[in-house]
Amino acid sequence: MAQVGHPEREFVAIHVGGTNGKGSVATLIAAALRGSGWRVGLYTSPHLVSVCERMLVDGRPIPPGAFAMWTDRLRPEIERAEASFFEATTAIAFADFAARGVDIAVVEVGLGGRLDATNVITPIVAVVTTVGLEHTQYLGETIQDIAWEKAGIAKAGVPLVVGALDAAARRVVAEHGRDVGAPVDLVPADIVYSGPLALRGQHQRRNAALAQRALERLPGPWRVHPDAMRKAFAATTLPGRFDVRGSMIFDVAHNPEGMEVLAEALHALGPRRPVHALVGILSDKDHGGMLRRLCPVVDRLYLTTPASAPVERRWEPATVEAAVGPCAIIVEPDFDRALARVSLDAETVLVTGSFHTVGDAMARLPGFAPLG
């Protein structure tokens, strides 16, 4: 940040962390702010097809030329500090937001919270959406450990809005928030948004309720009129989040909790059968736990390896069949062949398992890429 003049201090920010739902919550908050006339930056991760998707200003991604310029300018510092990819893109995002003159930015946490690169900001509201077992090699082995790391975005005097966590995680987050002097707002688990919502699924109504509560906690000058919020929520979509496009559904369910929510949404939708699912999961995920939740709501699983997945994080789909239980499974490691086969004899095709899987499929299907 110092190398580019501390751009993170040049705009107001809202910080959104959690295990699942944080991208949807961040996107809804940004849409409502934009609908109120503010110039709004939105930083999310990971991307589906292009890294430029991560850095939006009023819905427009950073131009590739600008991304290249910031990369070139920061390269010496990136190399000197041995910065991670996410640390580098966070610096580029904040520099881009300042250069494009945003009034306010909605910033999604990358991993954890306390030590996440985005935690250099001091927001006016912070949000923790959910807490699940993820990235245990970095965040700790228990829900309480992970909750404590995610609560690390809490700041003195900054409202901390907390979503539907289990009792142990909720207690940890609330206690940490109060310890640092953050006003804690615990949103009841049964609260859902009742207005018109373009995002599909009951889980998105819970996310929208959380976004609404965060907007209500904004200080006076940034307060969003309820009509502007309702209009924004009714029009806002998000690629890859129970994204129904004709006979295809894309969803970036990348952990057991996400897959359970996807299964519930699919059951509620009642798509035309048979439903075939193209699934690619990264090696550090709970493969059996994810597939066991998905299997009952689809008719056939095609297990594959997304081409864009880092080599060190690629799973071996043939080794997980036994962990799934009774289910019609076809293993096709070659992604392009799997994508071609999954639609055979299917009325509905679901693509899921990771951002890499959904992004690689969208990039190969004409007209499906998030940025057109």
C-alpha cells in the first residue's frame, strides 16, 4: 500500500467475511449503494474466467491494460516482498479503486480475516456471514478457531453484523467483536428477505437479509433508502451462484455446506429430469461430504478435473467413488470430454464443485462467460 500512496485510505469501505455467502452479500450491498447514486467499487474473489472480474467499479471490470499497468508498476515490490497472488491483486484493486475515484468500496475477505490482505482497511461496517470448516491448515482445526480468525476483521467502533452461525462460532465472533469495541449485531437465523430478489434460492434470501442489516447499520451520510435497496436487490444477479441459464445451472458450491445449500435449492427448483452434474473439486476439499449431499438430487455425476486448477490442488476423481455411496458416477478426467458428455441424454445440466470448474465451463460455452 505504501508503494502506491496508501489508496486504501482514499475511499470508505465495507468489509465482508465468512465461509459461504460473502460474495453474494457483498454484491447486494454494492448494488444498493450504486442504486443510491454512489460510485462503488466491488472487490471479490476468486474469479471465474478473467482476473479483471475481481475489481469492479459501478459494475465495470478493471480494463486489462490498467491491470497490466498496475502489475508492472508493483512488480518490484511484489517480488521483493514475495507477495502472494492474492496480496498482489488486493493491492492492485485498491490502487484501481482510488484511481477510478470510487466513493465507497465493498471488499470481500479472501481467506480467514485476521491476517487476510484485505484487513488493511478500516471499514464503516463489517460483516461475518457464516463459519464452516475450511482451510484448516491455515485457520485452525475447529469451528471456534476458524470463527476467531474470521472475527479478526472487527474494529473498534465499527458495527459488526453477524449472520447465521452455529452457537459456538457465534459466541466466539460476538465475544471477539465486543473485546475490540465493535458494536455487535447478531442477525437471527430465521430472518429472511421478503422482497423481490433476482438471486435464486432460500439461502440467497438469508444473504439478502444480512445485506439489508449491514446497509441499515451504515452511518447517516451513507444510508440507503429502502426503495433503492429493494430495486437493486430485485435486479442484481451474480454469475455462478445458482445461476440458471436455460437448461444449464452453474453453482460454485465448493464445500459441504455450500453443496447442501445447492441441493436444497435444486430440490426446490424441481428442474426437468434427468439431471446430470459435471463436478470438479479441488484436492483439499471434503470430496465425500460434498458428493454425498449432491448425489440424492441428481441422476448422474460426471467427475472431472478443471483445466485451470493449479497442478498442486488437482484431485483424483477416480479415488473418491467409494466415498460417495450408491450413485451413478462416470469418471472422465479430461475436462473437455466431460463437458461434451454431460449433456448427453440430460434435460438439465448442473456444473459445480469449484470456481475453476464453473469458470472453465463458462469459458468454453458460447455466450456464458461472466464478462460476455
